Amino acid sequence: MTVGQALIEFLAHQWTVDETVGANGDTTTVRERTVPATFGIFGHGNVAGVGQALLQYAATDPGLMPYHQARNEQAMVHQAVGYARMHRRRATYACTASVGPGAANMLTGAALATANRLPALLLVSDTFATRVADPVLQQLEHPHDIGIQVSDAFRPLSRFFDRVQRPEQLFSVALAAMRVLTDPSETGAVTIALPEDVQAEAIDVPEEFLADREWHIRRPPPERGPLARAAEAVRGARRPLIVAGGGVLYSGAEHELRALAEATGIPVGTTQAGGGVLDWDHPLNLGGIGATGTAAANAVAAEADVVIGIGTRYSDFTTASRTAFQDDGVTFVNVNVAPFDAYKHGSQLPVVADAREALAALRAELDGHRVTEDVARRAAAVKAEWDAAVDAALAPTGADLPGQPEVIGAVHAAMDPRDVVVQAAGSLPGDLQKLWRVRDPLGYHVEYAFSCMGYEIAGGLGAKRGLLALGDDRDVVVMVGDGSYLMLSSELATAVAEGVKLIVVIVENQGYASIGHLSETVGSQRFGTRYRTNPADVGVPAPDLARGEFLPVDLAANARSYGVEVIDIAPGPGSIAELTAAVRTAKAADGPTVIHIHNDPFVYAPEGDGWWDVPVAEVSEVESTTAARAEYLAQQKAQRPLLG
């Protein structure tokens, strides 16, 4: 066999095994293909290696390793990540690209996968190991180190990286890669660099390398000592709060989370990755926490004296740049399967354990313990106040250009409880964390570890693929701003080619609305954030000072050119009602649909009382910047080291 053939057949026989627990406590063993299919864009580097292997198996054994075409290498990785999210990290796709720019295009996807702790297998082509034809087309050349190539750029972006310099190295490299891919504490981008000559070389392959192999997901229970100390801290807390992150979802721990919260009365705030682990209307769910969180969650967070983080990596958005938790003696109990995250913020109470195992054990340790009525009343009061604010924000105003909160409300109204919303960048993630009422554990996928513009359509397509592979026909609705759409919309062609039903809502506001708003907060007056022409008689670029006409770009026509069905909603007082109807029409369709609507970028969601640390120029000749600096210094005073 060639190295390419051996690798593809090896991947086809890898299985992930995991135990899931239902709401009634029943345990079910799940066994699924770790890498059920491969994305590929071919060129010199992989066309004769991995590409030839995929062709060969498509002809001789079509079910062994299905192949899917993509239109952009970065988007391949995004699809793999979206797929992995819906499978709770038990499965992902392999992605193969050619030498040079093909490989380099996957770098953003690699960083996104690693930042989100989500698995993606990258088969990156490399130049000749023999160097027989140096320098080849698209090869880098560094006089100080001839061996450095594009593939080396994946080293800092990957959780695992190795290069198969000789055919016989394949066996150890492939097995090591699979270990990391399926390890919940290590997973992320897993990169195998494959020189183009090595991919096509023949090698004798041991039968055991190609035999079925199972990778059992580790679910380590908490150690007795750390668990007891954590339980003691919770019992002594006056105002405890749970912060639930993505680890709850990936562990399948949402039932245990609800059981612990209900048994103790401890309120819950969620991170972006943890959205959906508790239904929005559960009395103890205060919604998103942090910089773009709800006023309810942030009010309780500010008073909390013990914070129990479950499966969260505590990004600056979750901690509101270390201003969210204001109690002088705040203590952090950090439960995480990854020690790196369990020890965040200098916690003296790290619990290195699987989220589901830790929640069950903590509930047993806290048997009979319950928060005071004051805590319960406080949580209920702030939740009721926030729910009323959301009701008002989602309600149609009848304006010709609706605000984004109205757009969110219209889309939500047309979706079924189990449908999935996908988003990643711009102003939508913040508004969705505040306003989207999640009704299913898998119903909310906002990629916010890397917050990558352009993730949305590709990631949504991957999420839909992941659901279909599970026999789940729920709809996936992608919400994307015009800025992100213009960066990476090409996977609409992939959805058309494969007949994958995807609903995409383009929210157009003629620019980078999120950065525009942020620009104002730092005194930069939306500099460089509007999409405008640049008249020749203007001395400075028009987009910078908003002097030109808005660009005549027709995004609806652009989407239509991919072959999808398009519903273009004109501005007007009835646009919100039309949007709800359009989503329902798209849900009834068999193939992909794009819905296009204009909105007013100056209408914001209700204030959630969170802060994000973005430095402001210390000195400036611009008055707005000077004023913003004074406000920044005032906010900065609330920052704390968060040691506890």
C-alpha cells in the first residue's frame, strides 16, 4: 500500500466509544466512527497521495471513507468543527490540502479548532522529503533553515503536530494523533504533515494497524480530597453561583447540572460555549455571563462569594475582563477535565475531573444542603426583570429598518425548540447571548473562542452534516452579518452540490457593526467600519469618515448566484413579519435557502452591565479619544486578579 492508502484505511477503522447518561439516569454506550469522512481540495502535494487513496476506495469500497468536496480549505476545517460540536467531540472530519497556499489556507481553521477545544484532523501536504526537486512550486525557502515549510506554521496552532518523513513513521504518528484527537483534555487541531513524495511511496503495512481500534473517552472522577474541599467551600458560601461552560455539553452533563442546581438552589450563568445546557426558562438559569452577558447573571456574579466553574476556560468575555466577580473574598471552584483550565485564575480549589462525574459527586457531597431564601429570591427577581427587558427588545417596532434584537426575535419565533442557531462574529454573538432563548442542549452554537469572521456558513454546514449523521433532521439556521458573509460564503455552493438543507439569514448593515460600536467606545468614531465608496475629491478614504455613498453590493444576488433559493426582504414596516414568514418557508423547503434583510446597526440589545477591556490611547489630539480614555480608566478600577 502507499502511505496515503494506509492512512485512509487506518482512519476508517478508528472508533470512539463513550457512555452517555439520560435524564432518567440510564446509561447508554455510544460507538461511532471517529473520522467518518474526509474533506479535500487537491493539488500538487496530495493529489497522488491521499487524493489517489480516496479515489481508490471510492471505487472499490465506497463506504470505507466517504469524500466531500469543499470550496475553501479554511472552510473545510470549520465544517469539521461544526460537525464535532454536534457530536459532542466524539467525531470529526479529516481535511486534506495541497502544498503551499492550500495548506496555509487551513491555518485559521486550525487556530479556531484549538481555541475552541474541538477536534479536527488536518492532513497537511508538504514538499519533497527527499528534496530531489527543490525548490518546488509554492515551496518556502529560508536560507537559515531550508527545512522550514508552510506546514511548520501549524505547530503553535495545533494540539498535536508531527511530520511523516519516512513511510515507516506513519504507524507511530497516526496512533499518537488519534490519542490526542479523542482526549477531552487535549483535543483541538491535530496536524499530520505529509511530504508529497512520502504520501505516494509504497510500504508493507501490518494487519493490526488496519484493524478496528476503539478509543474510549476518558471520564475521570474527581479525587476525594479536592472534591471534599470544594464541597466545604460551597457549603460555607452565602451567595454561590455556577458558571457552566462548554465542558458540560461535551460531557453530556446537562442532566447532572440541572439536578445539582435544583437540589441546592444555586443559580446558573452560562458561557457562550455553554449556551443550552439549561433551558432558558428554567428558574435558576440567569443566562449568559460576562462582557456580553445578561444583567441578571452579571448582577448575581458581582455579589457571588463562591463561583463554581464547570467546564469553562474562563475567557475575558466570561470574566468581563476580570470585573464580573466583585466580592472581596470571592473563591473559585474550578471543575475541568483539563488541568490547564482547572487552575485558571490561581484557584486554590481546582477539581480535575470530567464535568458529569464531578457534578454527580458534588451533588452527593452536598446532600441536604440548600441556599438561603434570600439567594433564591434575588435570583428570581433579577431573572424576571431581565426576561421582561428581553420581551421588549424582541418585540417588533414597525420601523423601516429593524434593529438587530427584532431580527433575532423574528428568527426565533419561526424556529422549532430543537432547531440550532449558528453564529461566530460581529455584534450578533453578544446580542444572541443576551436574547436567544435556547430550548435544547445542541440548539445554540456560537463559536466565540476564536470568534472567526467567516465561520458561520461553513460551521453551520458542518453542524447540519453532524446532525444528519446522527439521524437528526432538525434545522440549522445560520445568522451572519454582511461583513462575515463577504469573507467566506463559498460553502453555499457546497450545500447546493450535496443538497444539504441549510438556512442562512444575512443581516446587512453596510459595514462592520460590532467593530463600529467598539470603535466608538474607544473614541475612534467608527473609523474604517462602514462600506462606502471613496470619491476622488475627498482627501481621506471615504470608509474612514463616512463621506461616500454606500456600496451598491447586492448580497441577495450574490447568494442567488450560488444556486440557493433566496428570499430578499425589502426595508419597510412589515419586514419583521416577512422575516418570520421567510424562515418558516425556508424550513418547509428541501434545500438550502438564504434570507436577506437590512437592519439598523445603531439599535442595540438591552445593557447587560458587562465590560470588555480594550485599551484606549493614553494620549490623543482627538477629543472623543480623550473622553473615552477617562471612561476606560474608571472601568479599569474594577479589575481584580480573581485569586481565590
